[in-house]
Amino acid sequence: MLSSREPGGELTSALVAALLSQGFQLCMSGDYGEMLQQSSPAGTVFAITTTPQGLISLRAGEATMYREQLDIANPDDATWLDAAMNAAVLVIGGDNLTLAGSGLNTDTAARLGTLVTGLVPVLASGVIPHHGTSAMPRRAGDRPGTN
């Protein structure tokens, strides 16, 4: 981990400093509801892209920071993709984050002041199908169920 310290200041990682400089907010609580309330839009350098096949990517400029293939046939994944297309996604980052059996543990990061969050817009690179519909993109004038 690369870190820096301003004279008389706290030790801060390069990741946390970079995210804060791009509009992410420091979060002092590991509670997801509070994180969502305290978050604001991240800088314009960040975007989440999606494909019709369910590939999601978190991008910072030209760099891919995270990528995951969702299963568009899975109702939970399809619901997430549909919801994400109508809102920004809460992105959680920082230091001292750990994966536990039940998911991401943010409590230590929050307590140590290294938890940051930002709301990142979703940009579709095609049509995201709704659960139970065709994965083929539709063209203007197509009737449902014809392609």
C-alpha cells in the first residue's frame, strides 16, 4: 500500500487520497444506509458500463478498476441490472475492507477513517434485457417478441 502523510496529519493511502480528490466522500459508518445517504456523485472520470450480456465494468478514465459478469438469466442479477440502469451505483472503496462469509465488512475501514463512497453513473453499451425477455437489442419499429 502506498501512503503519504501531510505534516501533522494522518497517514492516508494513495487510493483513499485519489478517490477523495475525485468526489468520493469519507464515510465514518459501515452501515450501508448511512453510506448511501452520505454519498455524492463521484467525479466525471468514473463510470460503470454494462453490456447486453451482463458484463459490468467500473472504469476510471481508460482504466478498468473492477469487472464482473452477471448472469442475465438469474432473476437477482437481472433485477440489479434493471435497477442500475435507472440510478447511480454506490461504489465503496478504501483501505481495510475485508470480505467475510456474508459479504463486504466495512466496519474496520469506517472506524479507521479509510472508507470512501461515491455514486457512479451507469452507461449502457447496448440494451440490458429485462428478466424473461430476449437478449437481442431491439430496433425502432420492432414489435415485442419478433426478434
